[in-house]
Amino acid sequence: MKRDWAPALVLPVLALLALPVMSLPTWITLTIAGAAMGMMLFLMASGLTLIFGLMDVLNFAHGAFITLGAYLAVTVIGQLAGWTTADSWLLNLLALAAAVVAAAMVCGAVGWAFERVIIRRVYGAHLQQILITVGGMIVAEQLVVVIWGAEPLQVPKPAMLRGSFVLGGAAIETYRMVAVALGLLVYATMHAVLNRTRIGLLVRAGVENREMVEALGFRIRRLFVGVFIAGCALAGIGGVMWAAYQELVTAAIGADMTILVFIVVIIGGLGSVTGCFVGAVLVGLVANYVGFLAPTVALGSNIALMVLVLLWRPRGLFPVAGP
């Protein structure tokens, strides 16, 4: 079967088209900034593409886990102020890692409860899924206000991650490079697990033919619950990284990001981890390039991008059943 290379060429073609209309240092800065933004979007969106693509669940409460991760970053980083203000790369990264681990564990646990109490009752009913998860999002936002208060909270970046360094005459923020590294690590891990492990094979087989896999003695429901937990944990990790990037958290942070997350999932192709990765970086690059070249139209650039991609490939860039 002949491989379709067109979707894989979208990112390099976009970057090359942007180069002649700006200086090289500006291009480097915007490209790395767009890639970093894309990696953070990927962390938030990858969980949703897993849940929808593999479980056929429309979880509009996904933003609630982004919000929870962001507020856990406030709490954990606040408690580790001695580490975040230290003149030490190790302590600074450990403080950020502690927030990431805490968010993954708590959001995963809350996701397990959410699936067991709410989602399990509406499998296969998309309209009910939309209604009940939107309601869950509203309730979650109010619970966050009850626990952390309604006022915006500061999330200071660790001291060593605040600065920047010069690359090719362009100033690159250190935190952006950390976000890129984490995003690449998560993508590589997800791709390896879903394509090169027994669990990944069973999950993908269960999507294709659940009855056959269950007839072989495997409990697909447990695997799908694990997928839902992993998706919620990834959303929490994305919330931590986005909160530290913005340095300000409100109860609406997850709801505000939900639109971008859905745009990424739709552009990439439902259920495709690779598509989600490419779609997220594409959204990040377009937002930065357009924001620099035509600030007045930057707000609608992501919607325009989604329309153009769907006109070209109605099922997204990587329309596959599995990742």
C-alpha cells in the first residue's frame, strides 16, 4: 500500500513558507515558541484523542482535568518555594516534576471515579455524553472555586527556567525548551506503548473487534478504563505546563483551552496520537506566525486552519482507526 506523505510534509512546508517573510532570528524565535505551545497543546489534547478515538466517548469535561492540573501546580509549586527559588537546575526541575507527578496521579484518580460514576452509564450514547460531561465541567469549575477561591492565582516559574539563551541571534526561553522536551518524551512513550506493547495491541484490537478479544479471555473494559485514566492524567500534566507558562490560573483555564484542544484533535484525526501531535504543533506554529505577521487576524487563525484542513482532508490529517 502506497504511503501518503502529504500530511507529514505540512509542518516543514509551513515553516519554510514563513522563513522568507521575516528575519532568521525572528523565524527561529517564533518557530521554537510555536513548537513549545504545540507541545503543551499536545499534552492536553492527547488524552482526549485517546478517549474519543479508542473509547468513542465525547468527554466535554476534559477541560476540568486541565483546570485541576493547573491548580495542583499552584499548590505543589507553592509548597516547594524553596526549590523553585534556588539557584539550582536540579531543584527547579524537581519542583516542576513534583507538580507534574502530583497532577498525573490526582487527575488519574479523579478520572477513574468520573468514568465509574458518570461515563460508564452513557457508553454509546453521544448526545447523553455531551450533556452529562458539559454538566460535569460546570460542576468541576465551581468545586475548584470552592477549594481554591475565585481570585486568579499566581504560578511562579522556577528561577532557572525564567531566563533565555541566544540561538542563531534569537532569544529562546528556557521554559519553552523544557516544554518541547517533555512533549517529545510523552509522544514517544505513547507511540511506543500503543504500537509496540501487548497492552497497546489489545487496546487497538478491542477497538476493532471487542467481542472477539473478550472471547479470547481479555477484559477490554478494564483496558478502556485504563485508557480513560491515562487520558485524564495527561490532561492534568498539560494543565501544569500551561499554568507555569501563563503564570496565572483561573477556574476557567480548562474551559478556555477546550476549544483549542478540540481543534487539535479534529485537525489531527480522531484517535490518532501522531495526528494529535502534528495538529498541535501546526496550531502552535500558525498562532505564532500569524500573530507576528497579521495580529488583527490572529484570533481566528485556528478556526481558519481547521476549515482549510477539513476542506483538504475531511477526516483530519491522519484519519486512522488507531494511533
